[in-house]
Amino acid sequence: MELGVYQSVYRFVFRRPRVPVGASAFRYHSPVLTLLVVFIVLSAVEIPIVDLIVHRWTWVRIPLLVLGIWGVTWMLGLLLGYLTRPHAVGPAGIRVRQGTELDLDLPWEVVRSVERSPHRVDKSPAVVDEPEGRTFAARIANETNVLIRLEHPLDVRVPQGRDRVEAVRLWTDDLDGFLSAVRTHIP
């Protein structure tokens, strides 16, 4: 994950979002954007304040400065991971992403249906049994708004390990655009 954070900073600086050729990108960061920005700003403000407090003790000051700068860089990279790794809908299928932690490839051959499905669950595991079958949820702020049903159970690599799922839930900021892009590839 650490390496992914620094790759996100690189991708943002050089304007290289990770979107397959011919695919449309769909962002999913809006529910957490304000919270991440507040944490980044507060952490950045904290660095000079802590430096002022411990300025006399160099042996304390230097490690705290390094730690503070590393923390701000890491949180900025986390936010940029959301911005540079959007969901993608294209000729090859759907790419479900969640920052640097998740990159799930769903080729059109395994996708049975994609539908609007607002869903909110507080603090449950990412893979749960639902009426649709075993479902992986790439939640943002504990919410999803798209349900992708699969043709057959599929082994996927999720942040908690490997699992066999029959459906995938995700959040997208542009729900109508996402569904419209899907309709151009499957009827």
C-alpha cells in the first residue's frame, strides 16, 4: 500500500490516471473528499506547531518533522489514489477500484447485469451473503449505489484476501453516466 501511495502522487503530478484504453472513467471519492481534505490540512498545520513546541530539542524535533511530513504525504497519496484510479467501463469490461487497495477486473463475459441499487451497511465485512448470493462490496463511506450480478461465481482478489463471489457492489459519483456507459456495451 505504501508504494501505491507514492505511485498515486506520481500519476497525479504527471497526469497519468489509470484508465484502460477506450474506457470511460468514473470517480467515487465525493463521499470522503471533505474528510480527507480536513485531515490533510490539519496534519499540515500540525507540523509547524509541533516544530515550534519542540524547537529547542533537536533530537525530538527532527524525527517529529520527518514523521509529520511522511504523514501528510501519505494522506495526500491516499486521496490521490482515489483520483488517479477511477472505476472504468470500456470494451474489455468493468474495472472496480478503490484507491490503491483494490483493482477488480470484471470482463463482459462474466457480467450478467448492472443495476442501480442504493445500499448502506454500517461496519460489516466486505464480502457478505445477500439474496444475490455471496457479494463483495467496494463501499465508500459505507455506501454503494451499483449492483453487478455475475454469470457464475468468480474467484476475486479483494483487500482481505481471495474469495468467491456472485455479485459486486460499488459506489460511483456519476451513477447515470456509469449505467449509460454500461448500456453501450451490454443491452
